Amino acid sequence: MKKMILSLTCVFPVLFVFCRNEGLGSLHENRIPGNALVKTTKDSLPWTIYNNVSYGNDVQQKMDVYLPSVRNPKTMTLVIIHGGGWCEGDKSEFNSYVAEFQKRLPEYAIANFNYRLVKNNENYFPTQENDIVTAIEFLKSKAQDYNISTDFILFGMSAGGHLALLHGYKHNDIAQIKGIISVFGPSDLLQLYGNGKTAVSKNLQTCINATPETNPGIYDQSNPINFITSHSAPTLMLHGDKDTIISIEQAYRLRDRLAKNSVVNKLVVYSGQGHGFTGNELTDLYQQVAIFVKELGK
């Protein structure tokens, strides 16, 4: 069961998740120049896929790019950012999401990002924030080659939701961010850190290599809600009210800050759900995203 909470300003109706793969029917593959892969199903036109495109020098700085067969310089791109607490996770975990979004949003390009992870005392935050900036800049530079627009919609889950929110509000001068979708993503790291004694707060301290006391500036600069203005992009939030990792209070705080700044927003609350959705809730997530994205394209 879900509840939908819309801001009065709305004008239209883990730390990572593993989900089952959803099939797309009979799949046919043909190699074409440029390391691209053309894939078709019996029910659709071909789309072109570029796997593991490098946007930086590090092996983790890769993305998969999915280009619809019918596209033009107005074709927007849905960017997917995986979760994993900034120290785990991989874009491959969202292949099933890509397949579902291709079915529901066949006129949109899709880019599925990897980014450098915090490991072995390296790549402390804001490395991940900087990688999203670099990846978006790369996609923008390839817009003419890919025959797509420089307008982007950001989708992130858990830590990926935080990165989507942070980039969308803080770095919207790099490219036009038309919308942001956060699935149980943190919006206020100071509130999330709390008393510093929970597993989540310890993970924050490890990934940032600081506490709010030792480096308040980095927490201030990493808080998505600090960068919300009246010009921020419309935002869709999806959250379970039984999430014990990223409390739904994070979504409520984000909703309230967006409403205070008259930003279009929608919060979908899944009753009884924790940090991850399956079954009917996962199907509804796909549908909510499709509706939101299509509204942005009007």
C-alpha cells in the first residue's frame, strides 16, 4: 500500500537494492562500428547501446549509454546513479531498471553511471560528487554525436539518490536538469549523522573522513537541501515508512524545503516498506517514474 503526498505547489499528479531481472522478450544483437550494440525485440524498434564508456581515467569512471532508435536534438536523457553507501555498488545492479524504463519511456535516452567508490583510504567524498559532475559534462559534450539534447533527468537510489539530489540542486549550471527522482536518498547529512553512534553515521564518517565537528564545511557542502532555491528542478521522492537505514524523515525534510521554495514536488510513501522495494511496490515505482518523466517532457 502506498500514500501519495503532493506539495500544494505541485502542478501534476543499502544502501542499494537488488531486484529480479525483467525480460524484454526475444533479444537480437548485431555489432556495429564504434563498440556499439544494436538490440531489438519483437515488440520494439532497435536501440543502440554503448557499454562501459569511459568518462575519466579511472577504471570505475564508466557509463552505459542507451540511445533510442528515434531520437533528435530534443531527446532527453534519464541518468541512473546506483547506491551502495558511496563505498559499494555497481551500475549492473540497475540493468533491470534500464529494461523497465526502456519499455515505459521508449523515446528517452538512458545513461547508467558508475563512479569511484570509497575504498582502502582513497576516494573520500566528495570524489563521488565530482564524478557525477564529470559524467554529466561528458554526456553534454557528446550530445551532438549521440543526437540527444543537453537536458537531463536524474534518478538515484539511496546513496545514488543523494548524489542525484546534490548534483541537481548544486550543479544545475553545468547542464539543464529538468527533474530529479530520489528513491530513499539522504537529503540532510547532518540530520542523518545524528549522534554519531549509529551504523549509518559511522559509514558517513568513514566515507567523508570527517565528522560534522571536525569538518563542518564538507557536511554543509554535501547537504542537498542547502542548495534548494525557487529555481530548483521538480523532484519526485519515493520512500518506505519503515526504512531503518535512511529514515523517511529525510524525505519529509526534503519535501518541506522544496515546498518552502515553491518547487514542484511529489512524495510517494510506501506503507510498511523498508530500504528496498519488491513486487507491487517496485512495479509502482517504475510507473511513478514514467509518469513523472513524461510530465517533464510536455
